[in-house]
Amino acid sequence: MTSTSGTSDSLAYTDGNALAGPLADLFAVDITRASTSCVGCGGESAVAELHLYTAGPGFVARCPHCHDPVLRYVRTPSTAILDLRGTVRLEAPLAL
Ligand SMILES: [Zn+2]
């Protein structure tokens, strides 16, 4: 669905359903091969290199350089929650 503010076409937006196609590209790849940039120290790491803690109700992946949380993932029976506040950028190679 597209909405507008009524004041300018530049403020028009589309709801998040339009991300289904583009994000399917991202999450269809092997996410462990993606690289991250840590908010805490700026260090670059592959997701596979993050230090993963699994004792909590979900997963917490921490930077191998400064130990700040880079991403958190919680899955319930009906919902998956991915928190990326600890990463500046997540860059995944696409299968071509
Ligand atoms: Zn870091």
C-alpha cells in the first residue's frame, strides 16, 4: 500500500511489504558468510567469526574485537526477532 502525506510526492512511502522481495535476496544467502561492522569499535568480522552466546532465551553474537553485542536473534513459536543495533553494516555476498 502506498501513502502520501498530502503535501509532497517526495514524502510518499510504501509499507514494509515492499521489502519482501529485496530482503529475500539477503536472507536467502548463507548469512554466516556476511560481514559486519561493529558499532562499538568499527571492527569488521564475518558473521561466522562473531562470538555466539546461546545461554539466554535467544542468541547473542558479540564482536570478537571489543566484545560488544553485534546482533541478537530470538525466535518464538510464531515470531523471529533479529536485532541489529550493534552493527553499522551487514554485507552478504550474493550467489550469482
Ligand atoms: Zn567491536
